Amino acid sequence: MAKTELIHLTRKKKEVGTGSITFDGTTINTAQTAKLLGVIFDPELRWKHQVQQALKRASKTVSALSGLRHLRPIQMRQLYITCAAPVVDYASTVWHNPLKDKTHLRTLNTIQRDILIRILSAFRTTATQALEMEAYVPSTRLRLKRRGQDVVASLFTQPKDHPIHSVLERASRRAVAKGDAARLPIAQVIKTMDMTKLRTLETFDPRPLEPWRPPGLTKNYEARRPLVAQKREHRKALIHEWQQEWQASKNGQYLKRIHEGLPSKRVLRLHNGMSRHQTYFFTQLRLGHNWLSFSAKARRLSDDDKCECGAIETVVHVIVDCPKLSELRRELRTKVGDSFNSVARMLGGWQKNAQGKATQWPINRAGLNAVIEFAEKSQRFWSRTSQRYVAASQQG
């Protein structure tokens, strides 16, 4: 009886918290929340307590990951995907509505944004969409949506006499029903999928075959769509929707100019092998949020956007034009060769050609290291505190 809980599921305010049951002389009153298999239910099924619990647990995991030293950013990204993201995603098909759940997503997005800032050593003023593109990590909304679709597809592969099919059929009818009545999250997930394809998926029967059944396929065998093909479609749909959101967004305009064709796994190859120190400079060069005067004025941290030479201090100006850095630039030109003619190419990006297609240059690892070394030696991409410390060290 110690673990017995009673909760009244209703959205009628007058009935919330009413009622009780008695077992063997022990009275159990209605609770405001009830926990079942790690999922916290509330009377109105708003899932606020469940989201708060997921946020708290994921925050602890992210804090633990942030305390690990000597990890490269690409390793931190992998740990986030395998350790922190599953904490948020746990039982999301029960509590997450993929069509209207903006309030919960706004809360959960803070976890991913915080860890991406740490992975990329980026400025906190950087847009979340730009961080997700640079780290090649889909948004929380898209990740939860794809997870729900994968779970529903897996449920449709159960044997036809499995009890889950009655639930799926009822949810399928609710998905297309008219009206504003509350729908379970699984019905909203089904609404985003093609029912025709779901009904033609292969079936996995875990029960052992009869020992007298001959091996091989029977005469009545029917070829059906494999589950892996359905999940592959979910993956392609996620990338396509992610790309459309990125193109329609007003955020990350600087990154869009230097790297066409995002999202792309190419960014993972760019960051692969880089230390945290190198990533600190590389992220400033690619995302446009840095210690330069132009960026400081845009963030309202300074009234002046001019360089020491009098021109506007941007990334392109520092790398290509600033006369104060002519000696460093001569070394850079020697190391990068023809790539010096394009800032996008030096930073590992793609640009559109005359036909409107992205010019896909191969990754020049030596050229990337040369640009990062140039940014470090120029001292333009250090914090102002670090610059004063370096200047004092040189004078001493």
C-alpha cells in the first residue's frame, strides 16, 4: 500500500483532487501527481511536472559533461547525443505533442542551447539555429518528432493479434477526426505520417515457430515494406524540414553567406580533430559573433565599429584587408594558396557559382589550421581582458 497512488484524470477544475478509495481500512486520497515507470502524470495531463523533471535530470547530465576536461568538441557532441538527449526524450511519445507543444519545447530548448554553446565555445548572443547548424544537431522539436514517428512505425510491426493494434486503430481514427477534442500524443504523431505506408510494414512475430513448420518462405508469403526503409524516410523528412526552416529563418545570415547547402555533415569533418582552443577561434570566424568591433557594436557593447586602421572591423576585413596585419597575411597567403581568393573556402564553406549551385570544395585541413593560427596571432579574436594580459606580458 505504500506505493499505491490515486489520481483523478480530468480537466474539469471542480473535479480535480476529489475522491478517495479505501483498502483494508487504509484510505488513499487523490494526489496531485502520480509516477508510473518514470513518467509523472498530472490530473489534466498537461505534463508540466514531467517536463520539469526531464529538464532537471538533463541539466545534471549536461553539468557533469561540462566538467569533463581535455575533451575535444566533437567528443562532447557525441556525449550529449548519447547521454543527455535520451534523458529528455524518455517516454516523449507519451507526453509530447508534435503539432502543438511550444511551451514545453521552449523550456527543453534551453538544455540543447546551453550544451551547444559549450561544445562550440560560442558567444551566448549566437542564434540557436546557427549553433545547431554548426554542430549538426537537429532542434529538439525535430528530434522528438522523428522519435515519435519511429516508435509508431515500430508498433505497427507487431503481430496482428497484438493488443496494441486496437490502440493504434483508435488513435488513427482520432487523428483524422474533426473538432477540438483533446487527442493523445500518439494520435498527433500518426497525423504527421502516411497511414498507407504504415499498414504495409513488415511484421515481427516474437513467438517461436511450430517445430513441424518447414523452413523457408511459405506459399502465402507477402513481401512488405521493411521497417528500416520507413525509418530512413523519417530521417530524410527531418533533414528536408530542417533545411526549409534554416532557409526561411532570418537568423544566421553570416553563416548562410559563407556556407551554402546546410545542414550538412561536412561541418562535423571541419571540426573533427580540432581542440577546444582551435574551436574557440574557428567558431568566431564562421558564426560572425566575435570580439571584433563590428560584432561588439551589433551587440550594443560598443559605440564604435572601426578597426585600428579606420575601416569597419569585420572578419573579412581582418583576414583580407587590414594593413596592420600585412606580415601575418603574407604567411597566410603562402599556406592557403588559391583558397585566399575566397573567405568561404578558407573557412571550409561552400558558395554558389554562376549556375546557382553550391561549389563543393574539398576540405583543406592545412588551410583551416593556417586560418586559425592567423586569427590567434592577430589577437583580434581574443577577449579584451586577454589582449591586455598579452600586451602586459610582452611589455614585461
